[in-house]
Amino acid sequence: MTVNTDGLASSGRPRVSGSAVSATPAAASEAAAAHFASLLAFETDCWDVRDAMSRDAMDFVLLDVRSPELFAAGHVPGADNLPHGRINERNLATYPADTLFVVYCAGPHCNGADKAALRLARLGRPVKKMIGGITGWLDEGFELTTTS
């Protein structure tokens, strides 16, 4: 950004000495590495799920944790439907204890996947959240499938 002699930035706005972005300093590199590595232990994204599907490398169970009606109207291909409120030992009995579950819901505006992940973790099950949910899946240009 260039500054004119009248004290205005080239955008015409008054010149400021910093931004809200830099007002809080960035974390040290070591702390940032630990933080982002931790996120990857809890989350995956739509692209990585789709990549695993395309390579027939689904070493996880994909759970759509929305209602059966929303699932029927459109869901990620290959997903099982288990609404987050119905996640319990009885409904998980057919899955081996070490099964990795990847959960998703409608999108970033929905905390159903977080509720599902919490239930699974409390039951001692490995779990990751597919960030973005249905919204993210569609944003990536991927198709949904329906059930009749």
C-alpha cells in the first residue's frame, strides 16, 4: 500500500499504524505447529474424505448425523445415517471398537457434528469431524446422493 503526502493510504482511507489482524501477535512457530497438528487429529475435510472414497481407501465409517428425512433428501455417498441424539452403545454394537468414525452435519452453521463427536468420544470411540459438512461438500463441487 502506498501512502500519499496527505496522510491517506492509496485506498483513500486514513493511514493506520496496524490492523486488528496484527494487534494480537501470532503464536510462536512451535505453538502454532502444536495447535494445527492438534486440529488435524480432530478434523478432516471434504476433499480428503472424497479422495479416500475415490481410491477405495475408506478406512473409516462416514456418519451423517442429521435426521433421517434430511439424510434421505441428500447425503454424501457412502455415508451411514445415525442422528447424533441416537448415538449410543447399542446403535454402535455392529462396529468394531477401533472403528474410526468421521461425522458430519449440515455445515459450519450446525453443531450436530460436534455433538456426535462428543458422544462418540465419551463412548471411547475414535472420531473426527468432517469440517464443512454438506455445505462444504457442495462447495467443493461434489455430488450428493438420495435415498427413496
